[in-house]
Amino acid sequence: MFETLILILDATLRVSTPLILAALAGLFSERSGIVDIGLEGKMLAGAFAAAAAAAVFGSAWIGLLFAIAASVSLALIHGFACITHRGDHIVSGVAINTIVAGLTITLGLDWFDQGGQTPSLTGDARFTPIVFPLADQLADVPVIGLIYSELLSGHNILVYLAFAMVPLTYWVVFKTRFGLRLRAVGENPHAVDTAGISVALIRYRAVIICGVLCGIAGAYLSTAHNAGFLKDMSAGKGYMALAALIFGKWRPVPVLFACLLFGFLDAVAVRLQGVSLPGIGEVPVQAIEVLPYVLTVLLLAGFIGKAVGPKAIGKPYVKERA
């Protein structure tokens, strides 16, 4: 029983990683007042760019750089539409998601001729697990050995990076000058402008950070969690990340726990497939797999608590002329 729990928690960490990265990406963007429903599209673009570059160059790290570049490019397009031209944030985000969903398949068909997929990645083209010292020797030690060898050890570097980003994000947003300005821009951009600080510059910095994190999340999907790009492989994770962001009230630590909750439900769904529960019998696979998505809808619809975002979120800022 304990071993099963550890395996579920181990899977939770792996499944939660792209959610954490995407949710933190959304946190930076939305704290500055830019609604980013395009997390899904940027993550998917990052996944394709990473897998394609890794397949060509044979390096997961080069794939990661291409993923970040692709995602940041989309983030800048979103910023150009919403910040410079004061366009509708939702429309821009949906447009990015729609374009990327079709473009990745089209490019995949043209470049690799494998039905929209990239070639299977092996060796250095993937991020491999990092085994902690003495993990194999301590595996047989009761409780502690299993936690150390199975739960903590054996993940790739992007998993550890995702969890390290949570305290780093907290420090940047709440303990630095940039974080203070970021939050101020999302609450009262007029006051920030009056102080002589460029609202547009702060918001562009925020969307660039958002693009970097989404790119890493996408690279994780195709070069770490999987061995190549598959059609629509983000599978709604961008929307789940957005739901986790709202559920966590735009604060890094609560957002982390919301992502872990989604990851746990996903991990449990995998473990319970084909398992007969006492008094219930065998639960249909579809009923289990739909749980994370049902929770996402409930959170986004506001059924589980009321979340109040930054006051200026989604509102274009027009600089007053003297």
C-alpha cells in the first residue's frame, strides 16, 4: 500500500511539472494585467520546437533553446497585440492557440512526413533521469529508502527546475523592485506611470518571462516526459494551469498545490484503470480520466470559491497626455 502511494506521488510530480511551469508563466503575465489564455498554444509550440530541434541536432538542450525561442516569439506577438495595440486579450490568446494547433501539424507533416509527429527521440536528444547518490543502495531501507530512491530521485532536471521556480517566483514577485512594479502595474498602472515607470516595458518583461516558462514546459512534454512530439500533446494543460492559477489566487505556493492536485488526480486516474473498487466495481476509464477536466471547469466557472484577480487585468492602459 505504501509503495503504491509513493508510485502515485512520483507520477504526480512528473505530471504536475508542465502545469507548474505554465501556471507560474501565467502568474507573471496576469500579475502585470495581461490575461494569457494562450498558455496552451505557447506550450504546444514549445513542445514542437523542442522535439523538432532535438531530432535534427540530437541535443535536448538545443531543443530547449528552440522551445523557449518559439514560445517567447508568441508571447511577444500577444504582447504586441494587447500592450502596444490594446487589443482584446482573450481574442489574442485564442488566436494563438488556434494557429499553433494547426501550424505544428502542418510543419510536422512537411518536415518529417510522419503524420504530424516528430521522429522518436533517443539518447542525448532527451532529458534523462538524474539518480541521486546511493539511491540504489538505499532502495531497500523501509520508508525512507523508498521515498529517497523513488519519490525524490530519478526525475529529469526540468522537474527539479519547475519546483525550484516556485520559491524563486515568490522571491521575484514579492521581494524585489521588479516584483513590486509588476504587481503595481496589475493593480494601478496609472500610479506606476505617474511615478515615471513605463507600464508597457514592465508588461513586456512579464510576457517574456511567461514565454520562457511556457517554452520550458513545452520542452518537458516532448523531450523529457515523452520521446517526441504528438498532435495536440499539451492536451488542455494550458487551461488546467490557468485554472490552477485562479484557484491559487495568483500566489506561487497555493498555485503549486493546485497544480499538484491536478497532477494527483491524473496519476490516480492512470493507477485506477482496470482496478475494481469495493462496493463500486470497475470504474470506467473515461470517468476517471475526465476528473481533472471537470475540476478545471468548476474552478474556471467559479464554483469553488471566489478568486479576485489584479484590478487592472485585461484592461488596456492608455497613457494620459499632459
